[in-house]
Amino acid sequence: MTKTRSSLRHHRELLLTSRRTIVILMLASAILLFLCVAVIRRDAIALVTSESLDELLKLAALLVIILVPLSGIYSVMLDFVFWEGWLDGLPDPSHLFDKLSPNDSGHRHYIIYLDGIHQSEEDHPPRVSRFLSQLEDGIDHESILVKGIEAYTIMPVALRSDSYSQWFWRRLFSLQEHHPNALIRFLSAFFVQANNVIKVGISSDRRYGPVMNYELALKIARRLESLGFHPSTAVRLVLVGYSGGGEMAIGTAEILQQLCRVPVQVITVCGVFSGNGALEEINRVAMVVGGEDPVAALGQVAYPGRSPLLPLSNWNRWQRKRKLTRYEISGMNHCGHSGPFSDDFSSKVVDAICCELCKTR
């Protein structure tokens, strides 16, 4: 027994050392990038030549090639150590809602919004916040909209609150939002979104996805518990996922239904998802799609599981047994001034979501 514990402790120390090494490499690469940008600003005139621009592009590509895989390794490793209970572990789901007595708050329908890969903290960007305010105004008094769920981090922490890499993420977010140089803002936003894209990829993976999806479902269930949710008084949960949040919603739906013991349905908005998620017990999925959305269309091509050529995939088997509803909005793109949060299309998206909610009451 002592030998086993010693071996486990040794493996934990090796893994934590590896994590610290990865974080140090990421920080070193980021510092190198910032130094290069400083040189660029001093010698801007010299960079006009094609040779200098070519070297700069090669350096930026090299940094991307190094940092993105390191972020992927870090993400998978962090999920694993939480799953194994090495960083305080995951809460015991068997005691969810036990301490709460059924209350009559009037809320029967819980609508949970999962944002796209641009999300970096609980607060949503201004345009998304305005959209969510419209959605809150559109739902009835028996429904409550749950916002601020960070779909790309473990448990209730934000990226900037991760004790092992908080300095790096806080600095990156600050550069993304406040740096006067547009190139640095772009690169900082790129690395934040690269981390979130990797999380979407993990969620869609048949090997590692169930672990991450379980962690997200448990995070959502704990948020619902803090809001007074109880299975005896709730009627349903509705996961509304935008872009990559559609993958997180579909991957999480069945697990969340088991944890909360009420029916769960999914609504994707410009959703990019694989269709690999287990949906056997989910009765209804709706898709709000844009007529001019190339990103969601590319997602359908990129994920073979949604192709009709693979009739035995999870997605195609589910469609043969259940009903998929599509709400196509002509002229809507994936993001920006013609995206679902724009002034021209946000009300149409809200109407589509509310229409689906009314159909399934």
C-alpha cells in the first residue's frame, strides 16, 4: 500500500512539473513575441522591405506552431489532473440538490447560454450582452436565463483565475483589450481563441470529450443549484449554444440531463459542432442558422459525423429517431455587423429561439 502511494505521489509530481514546464515555455514564447514586436516598432521603416516582412511572417508562424500545440497539451493535462482528483478534484455529484428543499420561485424553465470561442471571462462582450437582454425580455415569467457560464474552463474559475497560469492569461487579456497596437491586440485575441478552439476540439473527441463534457455539465449543475434549481419543481433545461458553444451544448446535454434529472433540449445559434455527442436521451435539437454563414457550413463539412454518408454516426442515428428543427435567417452571417448579435438580426434570432421554446412547453 505504501509503495502504491509513493508511486502515485511520484506520478503526480512528474505531471505537475510537466505542467509548470509547459507554462514556462508558453511564457517564454510570449515574451519573445513581445520583444520582437518592440523591435518592429523601433525599426518600422526597415520593415517595409519584402525580406524583413518575410522574416516577420516566418517568426509569427513559428510562434503559432509552438504555442497552439502547447495550449492543447496543457488543456488535456489540466482536464486529466482534475479528473484524477489531484487539484482538489471534482465535487461529488451524488449530493447535488440534496441540501435544497423544493421552492416555488416560479421558474420552471432554465435557459442556459453558452458563448462562442471569443469568451474569456464571465462577462459577455457588449453586443452579446445586448442580445441576451433582448432574449430575457422575450421569455415568459416562468423562464430564467442563466448567463456567464464559462464553457472553456474547468469548474467555476475563469482562465485568468487559474492558479498555474493566471499571470499569463491576465496579461494576454489586458493586451487584447487595451494595447494601442492593433497587431498585438489581434495576436492576443488569437491565442485566447486558440485555447477555446482546442477545448471545442476536445469536446468533440470520442476519447477525451466525455471527461471534459462531464466537467462542464457538473459546472452548469452547480450554477443551477446556486440559483435554487430543484428537479422536483423544474420542467426542463434548454442549452443555447452560439458557434463553438453549440458543440459544448450538444456534448454536455445528455450528461446534464442525468445530473439534473429533468429533460434537456438544445438550441444552436450558428452552431459549429461535430455530432459526436451522445444524444440518445435528448428528444429535441433546434438549429438557428444564417443564410450567409460560411463558418457553420464549414463545420458541417469538417466533421464527418454529420455527413449523410455515415448513417451509423451518433448524429445521423439520432435524426432518424428524433426531430431536428431548422430556423434559417436569410442574409445572416456568423459574426460581425451581419451576425446574430447585430442590430439587423438579433431580434430575428430571439424570435426563432422563443418560437422553439413555445413549441416544446
